Amino acid sequence: MMLEAEGTLHMLAGGFQVKVRIQHPKIHERTDRKGAYWFFRYWDDVPQPDGATKPVRRLRFVGPSQGENRVSKKQAEVERDKFLATINKPTVREKVADGLVLFRKMVERYRAAHVEAKAAGRFLLAKPTREKYVIHLEQRILPQWGDRRLNEISPDEVQQWLFETCDSWHMMNDLRGIMSGIYTKAEDWGYWPENRRNPISRVKIGEKWNVRPERILTEEETVKVLARLSDPNLLVLETAIATGARISEILGLKWKHVDLQTGVVQIAQRNWRGDIDDPKSRRSKRLLTLGNLLERYRAKAEAEKSLPKSWVFVRKDDSGLPLWDSGVRQALKRAAAAEGCDFPGLGPHSFRRANITWRQEVGGSSIEASKIAGHSTVTHDRGIHKDPNRAPGRTHSEDSGAANKRRGESVGRGREAGFREHRPSNRSRGGLPDRSVTCSRSSCARSRQFPDAPQP
């Protein structure tokens, strides 16, 4: 618990003034209803928005007066005295710890000690997370709940507010998560009772849903779009397809992270709009293979006379600074619009999705795909995205399941004939499964993205 001066506690509670009472009510027994029990009545001072208090008459149940677990009247009086000790002579600290802190004051403390806090010169949260939290707090959460006290916010109110004001599931999830984190810190710092449940944990927002369909370009569309691009934007997007890396991870590469002998890249940092930091999660630090792009990287390194500490993808203004993702996205959108295949949500991340989707289409497991993609968690349907040319009613995961079943049958027949199962190495193709097995796909797409793949 954070120990603070009396004046600071008064400030956090919005100027709330405690009131000393002298009350010693009698213990009564009630037997006219179902069961028999001891009880007493007392006055409770309820804080008001202006800092004043309003006395409210309350009833306190002590224990059963009859039966196996009965409590004697003397024991009931002892329990009454323990309870009234905090009611008759309360302290500001006790009231604050009961959830009387103004939500606005708690948010100020939350921002200073968590969102924007530093430890040993490093921020606790990444810059994208900090900016998102600040925007949500200032524009959405504080205008709605800032004048309430922590113990005055109910789950049903928060849930109804999310349903009425948010236009996406992800927005509801973000706001709920931030508010829940505020109550968690309030408990850690002594502003919320430890034995009282976080009210936001009772807020339910339903199953995940998306405003826009999660789709990717077809192989034919991918080839046409990439044909309109030039380096460095072209190589950036081809790297996303080949490795499944995030755009921030690709733009965060330095030549010291690229092994031009083995064709392996080390994801050790990310570049988000000029902010260099660790990747998104602990699992995001990983090794990926370039596959057929290795010769392109070797040629690029030789042409630029690269140094270990120089960026792989730099701006063209001779500043030596790394590319921003916005420039890559704009070039991609222009190329897609020229080919008539642009859609809302298309960006460099779409090519990462394509890697994950195509990997699972040819038999890769969701665990394998998630590990290569650097996901923090593994789900069985993660990364499966829609192809607009796929027959209605069928998904990638359904087709993958059928393909896996056929593959299993052929492997079983091979084993009966005395052949050993052979799985093509992902390392040989930049971490991307061998697409040559899907003969129904476009040979144009195959030759453009995977030039060494045999044609059907």
C-alpha cells in the first residue's frame, strides 16, 4: 500500500471530510422471518460529490441466533463493536481504501505511475501502447466516468456504455482492459479493498467480431500489385510474404541482424514511426529465414556497402534514417488501386497474414504458424483470412482440413508401400511452406514469388 500524507488523501477523495460519530446500537434478534439471526442498525455517512456527507440508516446482519452454528448474544456484541470501531472514528485512509477515490484522480495517478512511468530510464509501456492509453483516457473514459468515485461505478453501467458508444469489438475490449487495469492498480496501491472484486471483471462484451472482413489478396492479385512496386518498398513487402514478420520488425532490421551466409534474419527490435524498441512480445524475438530473397539481400548489401550498424531499409533523403511504414503503405495502396484490387484494411500487414494463411493451407499447424509469426498466444484458427475468389460457404481452415485429410491418406498409403514420409523443409523457402504442391494456384503467382518452385 502506498503511504501518503493526509492532505494528499483528501485531494484524491475530492475533499471528502470524515465525520466522527458516537453510536452504540443494541443487538436485536429477529425470528419472525425464515430463520433467526442477530442484527443491529447504524448510521453510515455517504460521501457526496461536493465533499459533504449524507447520513444513511443501514441494517447489519451479525449471525444466526439459533441452530448448529448459532452465535451467542455476547459474541454478536463483540462483532458489532469491531465493525463500529471504523464507523464511529473513521480515518481518511480507511475511507480512501474503501474505494472513495475520485476516478479522475485515480486516472492521474495511473498515468503518472504506470502509463508514462520510467524505470532505469526506460518506459514501462511501449510508445504505441502509451499513446493508445492516453487517447482512450482523455477522449472517452474520463469524460464519462471522471466525476464518479471508484465504488460508484457499476458493471452494468460500463457494459451499457460500451455497447452504446463503441463501433467495434476491439474498441470495447481496449476500453474495458484500460478500466480494469485502473482498478487493479488501485488495489495494488491501497485505494481499493483487496477482498472486493474488480467491477470491470463482470463486464461482458461477447464473442470477438470484426467490422471489416479479414481478407488477403489472391496470388494473382499479389503478383500484379508487386509488379507495380520498386525497391525498397517491393523488397519490404516480399520479406513480409516470405517470413511473416511484422512491418515494424522488417523496418527495424539492421545489417548486423542479417546473416548473408545462412540467409537467417534475427528479429531483435522494431521500428514504429521512428521509435526503436523491443518487438511486440517476448515470443516476437525469433529467427526467420529469407529463402529465395537471400540473393536480393546480398546484392542490396553489396550495392550499399552496408555496415553492421546501418539500417537495411533507409530513406532516400540521405539522412540514414530508417523507412516509415506509412510510405510503404501509401505505395501499396496506389499499386492496388491501379490494379482494381484495393480494399479497406489493405496494408503491409496483409502480406504477413498471407504468409500465415498459406502456411496453414498446405498443412502447417497453427502452433507452427504462430511461433514463426511471433504470436504471444496460440489459437487454432489464428491467421486464417478470407480469399474473395473462394467458393461461398468454405473457409481456409475448412479447405486446409480437407487437404490435410487427403495428405494423411496418401501418407498412409505410402507407408504401406514401404516409403517414408517426407516433409519439405520450411527453411528452404524463407519459412514459407512449399506452394508448388497446390497446383490449382496460379503458375504466374508461383513463378513470381517462388521462382524455384516447379510449374504444374
